[in-house]
Amino acid sequence: MSLLPLIIAILVNFSMGSFYGWSVLVAPLEESIGATRSDISLAYSIAFVSMTVGMFITHSLLRIASLPYLLFVVFTIGALGMAISGYFVALWSLVVGYGVLLGFALGVSYFLAMTAASLNLPIRRSIAISMSMSAFAGGGLVWPSIFVAIINWQGPHAVFLLFAAYLIVIGTVSAILMRAARPPAHSGAQEGGGVFSDIMTDRPRVFILLWFGFIFIAFAALMSIGHAAGIATYYGIPADQAYWGPMLSNLVYIGFALSAGILCDLITGRRVLIGIAAVMAVPLLVLYFVPSAGMSLVALALVGGAFGASSSAYPVTVTGYYGVAALPRIYGRLSSSYGLAGLLGPFAAGVLYDWEGGYNVAILIAGILATIGVFTVWALPKNRAPTTAE
């Protein structure tokens, strides 16, 4: 088996990692569309709902269509969404194009990449998953500065139009390469029943704790990452350097994502998840009580890193508790917590910003939620992975 499926997974996640460059678009879109920050943030929140739907049904899609075909279709859907958002300068087009269509494409493509990375490859599965998940943040690191350059050149809607063309190219290339690789079907492609069958799994305590732990961690992270540029400028970073907020978040995200999956093999996923929530909670609370420009960047970097670690640690931990065959199905259902956090987190931060005129309350709430997340994942069973896990 070649490494081509992993390379494609990395390319897919790198491309869709542009999603984490959203914060540099917020202020320009406010001015272009003439909407409030909470209105603009609604599109980002809806994208998380659509993403969750995509994640939730990807397991079922894999039962009826091949990886190459799905890659081409979902990238085309994403490109259509970006084209609608770019061509029509209105809030509705942002919600429909970016929020609904691109969000759905993000969810499906993210899980297709994870599925490709969890195939039987020449390298350890935890390493392949970590590399694939970290590529999502790699895109989040690279795309913000590109977006800023395009915004300064032609405005935020040009970003959408140009990225639509890019997605068409990448989707076509990825589909062709994946077809050439002829990967075997994932061991879990036929595992389980319908979309909603066995929703709580055969280990309901594990599922419930993972679900709530994910929502607390994701809610805290997305309240921050979704407004990274705004938070940085609010605490004193010059506006023309605001991209450092999302860039640092994604830079540390990459390092943590690359190492978290391997760390799960060494000290168990439960312990890694406890550490993730703690690393997220502490800097947020410090930023609230000791606010400064420098601390805002430190907090954003550590929150991004912890969130990146969760992107690798969660699938590896799920594999540990349920086995690799169940990964697409179980992790897809856990993603409903991620989508709920994505719906409420960025939108709540935007509402709090409009109400307070700043991010202090949002930062405090995010820190408290991450702290609750520590105790939630602490309650997970301490047993090691089942023999089916790899």
C-alpha cells in the first residue's frame, strides 16, 4: 500500500483549513455587507452546523460511493458555496454559500481525509491521523496572510471567488490521484447500521463523556479562534498585525496535532484529553485576570494548540475505546457536539462583543467551559484500548 492516500488526505485538509482563517474576514465583511459582527458570525456558526451534518453522514456516504467520487463531489459543492458568497454581496449569500454549502463540504471532506489516513498504510495509524489532522491547521496558518493580501487588493468577496476556483482544481486533482491509488475500502465502511442506528453505541458512558468533553473543549476554543484577529486587536495588537492571532493559533495547532496522537499511544487518550482541557483553561483565565497584548497572543496560541491536539487525540481515543472499524461511525456521531459548539461559540462571542464592546466576558466564559471540560474527560474509564484498536 502506498502513501498516496495519506498525501491526498493532507492536501484535502490543508485546503479546507482555510476555514480557520475566517477571523481575518470578519471586519472587512462587516464593512462590505453593512452588517453587525454577530450577523457576520452567524454564517460561521451555521457552517459548523452544516459541517456537523456532513461529518454525521459521511459514514453512510462511504457505503454508497467511493472515495474519489465523494472527493470530487464535495469539493464542487464547496466551490459553489464560495462562488455564491463571492458573487452576491449580501448576508444571505454568506449564510447560504459559506455557511450551508461550504460548511457541508468541510464536514464530509474532513472525514474523508480522516478515513484515508486510517487505512492500512506503511506508517503507524496514529501518526498518519496526526499528520492529516495537523494539515487542517497548516491551511489555517497559511491562508490568513493570503486572504489579507487579497482583501487589501480587491476586498473580501474576491477571496471567495478565487478560492472557489482553487477548490475546483484541488477537488479534481485529489479525485484523480485517489482513483489512481486504488485504496482498499475502509474496514468500517460497512460497519454499523443506518445513520441513526445504535446512536449511543454499546458503551454509552464513554460516548456521553466524550461527547460532553468535546463540546466544552470545542466551545471554549471556537469562542476564541473564531475571533482570533478581533481578540488580538482588542487587547492591543495593531490592526495591521491582527493576522498574528489566527496564525499563531494555527502554528501551535500543527505542533500539538502532530504529537497528540502519538502521545495517546504512550499515556492513553484519557490523560491526553485531560491535559488538553487544562492547557486551554489556564491561559484563558490568565488573560481575563491579567489582560495584555502579549498574553492575548500566548492564550490564542495555547488554545489553538490544545484544539489541534484534540483533533488528533479524539479519533485516536475513539479508536482505542471502540476499534478502528467503528471510527468513522462513532467519531461522526461525536462530531454533533463539535457542530453545536461551532453554532453557539463564535456567535456567542460575537453577541457578547456587540453587547460589551469587547471580549473580556467571552474570554472568561471560554475559560470556565474549558475548566468544566477537565473534570468531564477525567471521568472517562481508565481502561486501555480494546484489542481491535491499532
